[in-house]
Amino acid sequence: MSASAVGTANVDYNETLWIPMRDGTRLAARIWIPKSAAQTPVPVILEYIPYRRRDGTRDWDDMTHPWFAEHGYASVRLDMRGSGDSDGVLVDEYLPLEQQDGIDAIEWLAAQPWCNGRVGMIGISWGGFDGLQIAAYRPAALKAVITICFTDDRYADDMHFMGGQFTTDNLEWGSTFFTIMARSPDPLIVGDRWRDMWRQRLEATSPLYVDWMKHQTRDEFWKFASVCEDFSAIECPVMAVGGWADGYTNPVFRLLDGLSSPRLGIVGPWGHKYPHFGAPGPAIGFLQEALRFWDQWLKDKQTGIMDEPRLRAYLQDPVTPDANLAFRPGRWAGADNTVAANTALDLAPGVLGAKAGADDSVTVCSPQSLGIAGGEWCPYGLGGLGPDLAEDQRVDDERSTIFDSQPLSQDMPLLGAPVVELTVSADRPGALLVARLCALAPDGTSERMSFGTLNLTHRDSHENPTPLEPGKTYKIRIKLNDLGYVIPAGYRLRLALSTTYWPTIWPAPSVATVTVDCSASRLMLPVFDLAASGPEPKFQPVETGPLLRYEVHRPGSAKRTVERDEETGRNVCTLWRDDGDATILDVGVRTSFTKMMRYSITDDDPTSARMETEFDVRHSHATWDMRVKTRCDWTCTADTFEIESRLEAFEGETCVFSREWRQQVPRNLI
């Protein structure tokens, strides 16, 4: 191996290491190895994802893996089968072959002369999923996992469904996957066979979001690779990391409760980001925390990390809501056990914390565009560079059924999941109910702290939903997302109920009115004893590996607009995300990526819901110019989803592949 811009005097670096699978397929990796490993073998840290190690995630890879190598670990960034420069095709997420490939890679790495036979896995999002999924197979060499912004339950807590109802992120992520699956390898790495490999990938690419929607209940499709099905299968130590602004926070709490192996949890204020460059800030010295964990479990050093509280969580202070928020004030707190909802507040019409009369009830029936202030389901932590967080909730509150508390007489720390227990009836066989918990500032500003949804046909089971009987009374329970806040004295709490939450949640098939019996309903809050939690946990300052060197041709940007077409009555929300156009100087590859998502609906008709996406990605250098463009148009009737998709691939300005799909999926109580 030769040194390069991302190697040092102490570390050898290889841009492309081929790792063989049992069927002869070769996967492409970047690897950093301490020079001392030639005499004294070291453990390996593996990150295994499909996002192109050479020209996709190179920026955050360089901020992470060289640092681990400088601190005594061989660090490997591996592209999955069918992605980047690896052989084969990628046809769906979390398949058995993907997991088998991961096991093969672990076994191969552990057998190398510079490895001491111990491997740890680290990853965010897909990589975080995979670390847990592979750990459940218990490969002998895998000794520890750090999983970040992940899920343990692919149905209940992923981008596809929430509370048994379809989320629009199913299509946002599906369109992303649809686009990135179709990219070609780099001819400089794979040689003349690159066009044949690209054609193979293009032929295998399909709009998987349609296949996912064929599984609208929690069936075997979703249970597979959901490690919550058997937590006992994971025996190695796990560090689980999340962010309050991310879509994947709840699994940290479930893992801490469900695993019996050594485990730790960290939840900061960030979106979908590694914590050493997390936003909204403050970011933390996460690489140093990871090193303490690796040294403990891969080198048998007593680092003291297992003496930390089992959960270290950032308790946020309320702020003026800002979709571009870059920093979140607050403080860290430690807890050795997760906090259950333990404080009840009764509901009365319009009032939270008052006892209702026997006949007191309220109705909930919302305009279809309610939810416009909700931000994105999974904010990526753009850190002030673009709007993806929730905004002031008053625009949605005024169209919801609300319950407000009296001003708090003292600070109220919250850590865990609020739960709303309601007694309800509906006038239709299907209905959606959404609960938001907000902090009301003395000036009237409303900040969403958490929310939860429930498709009422899933009130008893996500596996076997059943229609409602109009007029019949049901007891339901809505678990809101886990939160960490300290609500100051003088603030009020607000519970807001709605039957819609667009564009985060796809609407129910018809307009429904839900009646809530206040006398048999309450809000349960996870009140945390901050005074008894011990000293505030401390983290070291942020450290990273070298920053990637770019020549920027067009800077990145993001924009969100909300408009109403008075002629048609359609409410239109449009999101643009431009990751810019730049050349990675280390390898000479120029990359650009843009996406547009448009959501529209009329206030009186849930079947008017429409989502459109347009994605455009390009990679090029002196001898290669590859581009992929996709489009999707998703509409519905009361009985079906109607989906049109298009994929085009270009070499230079010449279209070399084009395919269209027109598909229909029946709705199953959703």
C-alpha cells in the first residue's frame, strides 16, 4: 500500500482493496492501516454501506476512518454489492445476501496478517441498521457495534410507516434509492467492463417504493432484519447513538431496554448526522468516545466508558422555532434506566391538566393541509444551510383541537416517550389521529417537542388491522416520539390533536371526524428527576480526520416554499435540495446531485394528495461522464395508490437507457 493525501507517516492507505465473497464477487473498499500493524496486528473497524466510498461519502469517511487508524485501528470503508465499484447488483435493502456479504467481509478481514482477529462495526443509517443485523448472526470475529441513527423495527420506526400509516418519506427515500442504485462504477477502478456492469445495474433497477407499499401491514417482509424480533440474538456490546432532530431516536431507548449485552446510549440535539459534525449543535468529540468503546471491547483496556450512565442525553431548552436552526441550547444528563411515562395530566375541553365532566367531549376533523409546519420526517441536520426542521406550530395549532395547561410553576424536565391515552369514536371505518406535544412560550410561540400518529384501524395490531365500527367507542394509545427537554417555569404545555398531518403522513382514504371522550382520556409525561441524575456528563472537543479538498463549481443550497393555488384550491409545498457541483481533488471526480419534492393537496379531499419527485445525479472525470435522472408521480384514490416512475441514464449527453413504469397498489386500510 502507498501513502496518499489521506495517509500519514504512521498510516498506510489503499484507495481500492478488493474483498472476496464466497461466490467470487469482489467488493471494493478503502482502507487505512497503522504501519505498526505489520509487526503488531490490530483490530479492524468496518463501515459497510452502499453510498460509494470513492465519490459519495468520501468527505465524512475522511473525517472518521483516518482518525481511527492514527489511534491504532485498521479502518475499512466497504461498498456493498452492486454499489460504487463493487461487483454485482443491489436490488433492495437489508436482504439475506447483503448480510451474508457482511459476514464474509468480517471473516476475511479478521484473517488478514495485520488484524488481530477482532472486528468492530460502525455505521450511520443503513450502516447502523447493518451493524445490528449482522451482529444478530453472531459472527465470531465481530466483537462490538456502534450504531448511529438506526432502527431496530423496519415497520414501526423507519421511513416507510408511522403508527400504521404510510409516510411520504417512503417515496422520498425510495426515490433516492431508485436513483443511486442505477449509477455506474468508475472506469479508472474497474476498467473496460464498466459499461457492462452499468447495464447490469440499470436492468436490475426498479421503483422499490412500489414493492414496499405492497406490504402495508407488519408482515414477514418487515419482520426480517428487524432485530427487535429477537434482541437476545445480539450478544456483543453495542453503543447506540441518536439525535433528537433525527427520525430515528426511539430505537436508542428500545435497544437500551431490550438488549441484555453490554450497551450504552447517547442522544444529542442533532439531525441525521455523525455526532462529531452533528447539527443542530453542539457537536461532541464522538471519535474519542468511540475510541474508548473500541479500546474497551477490542483491546481489553479498562477505559471507564462502561462506568458512564447507560444513557447520556442532551436535555434541550425551548427555542424560537426555526427550520434552519444551527445550535440548540441545553445541558447533558445521565440516566441508568430509560424513563417511562409517569405523570398524568387529564383532559377537559381546551384544557390540559383539568378534570372533565362526564359528558365532556370534543371533536377532531382537520383540513387536509394541516401539518405544513412540521418540517421533514427525517431532518438531515443542515445546520443553517437549509430548512428541514419544524417551524412555529401556531399555523397548525389553530386548525387542531388543542388542550393547554396552566403556566408551569417550576421547571419540568422530560426524558422519554409521552403517551396519549384516549377514548374515541369515529364516523368512518378508517381514520388517522395525530398527537403533537408543544411548548408554549410566554409570547405565544409554539414549539413542537414531539409527535405521534395512529391509523385507528391499527389500534390493536399492525399485523392484523380491522375497520372501525362508526359510532363505537374504543380505547387507544398513541406513543409519541421520545424527547429530552427542560420546560421552564412560566411556559405552558399544549397537546394538539388532528386527523391529518400533511405532507409528513399520507392522508386516510376519506374525511373522518373523531370524537374524544375527555373524561376517559389523559396525557402521560416522562418527568425526569434532573436533580438526582448526578454530575453532568462531559465530552471532549470535536476531533476529525482531514477535511476533503474540493474545487467548487456550484455551492450547495436548499429551499422550501409553501403556496396556495387559489384557482384550484391546492396547497403546494416544494422542497429543493442541491448538494452542489464540485470536483474531489484527491481523485479528480466531479459530482453533482439535486432533488425536488413537491407535495400538493386540497383541504377538503384526501384523495387529492399528490407527491412528485425529480432527482438528478452525475459523476465524471476526464474519461467518464455518467448521469442518472429519475421522476415519480404518486397519487391515489380511496381504494388504490397510482404510481408513475421514470428512469433515464446518460453517458455524456447521450441517453443510453430509459424505462417507465405505471403501477397500481390496492390500499389496505391505509
